[in-house]
Amino acid sequence: ILLSSTYQQSAAFRDDGNLVDPANNLLWRSNRRRLDIEMWRDATLAVCGKLDLKMGGPSQPIDDLNNVRRTIYVKVEREELNPMLRMHDFPEASSHSPRRDPTTTPLQQLFVLNSAWMEQQSSALYERLRPIEDHQERLRTCYQLLFAREPSATELELSTEYLQANSAASDAEQAARWNDYLQALLGLNEFHFVD
């Protein structure tokens, strides 16, 4: 199944397929799906260069900012589910749940924009990219890490315009601008969805 052409298709839209099968019943493209909280958190830690792949050991709270272990090792309490897990459609731990009911809510994006955890990840990603001196190369590496593709000419132009808006900015101001930019990229649908 994994080697079949149907399984390996992307979710890219094609006019010819849409004319024949607009509902995608014949699977002419993959159905786009959002990453579960576990996969999304692990992907975020991985691109930031912080994911601890050590196997086994005790669980840790998900809201511990020092917890960089895979999400499979987070502590899940049956009676009081962590708000971060609840917000991102983690199933109730107190009963059997054959599947998750995915939701898209403003709270999920507000978490990306305002949480201390996301700020910490964007800072870690900036520290990972900072040794790259050339601005264009740094942006290309960033897009390769996050989206596994090269940035478009428009993306390069807009990001350069934003990141180099104040040439007299101090190192701290420049780092803050990069952190904001990287946090916005980490919140894009392209990073949260499998295409």
C-alpha cells in the first residue's frame, strides 16, 4: 500500500481531476490532513533542533518548558486533561476513543501566537539558523527545515523587506524581529498540514 501511486500522491489541486471527480471519491489526489498534536509538537521541536529521541523513561508534563522529549512521553491525567492537549483535539483519556474529532478553532492559532512554548521554539530555531551569515541562505535553510522546499521569489522579497527594515537595528532588535518572523512561519497551515 505504501508504495502505491495512490498513497504517494500529494494534495495538490488539478483541474483535470476536479472536472471528473470534484469530491475526490476516486482518489486522484490525497486528502489534506492536519497533524495531530503529538506529531505537530514533535515536528516543531525537530525543526528547532531540540527534539530528544531518547526512548523510555518517566513521563513529563507537556507544559514544562524544559520538556523536549517526544510527545508520546508526556504525562496525561485521566481526570484533568491538560489544556494544551484539549485545545488540540487530544481524545478524552478517561474513556475509549476510537478516533479524534478534528476541530479548527481560534484558540489553536492564539496558542501559536501567544504561548511561551512557541516563543521558546522560535528562539531556538533562530539560534539554529544564526550561524548562517548570508541572509538569503539563512532564509532558504529556514524554508527547507520548515516546509521541505525553497522559498518563492515573493517570499524571499517580503521576508527580506521585513527582516531588514531597520538597518541600524541592534543585535537584540534584529533577533526579536527574526523570532517574530519564525514564530509566524511555525504557525502557518503549511507547517500544520500534510499535503
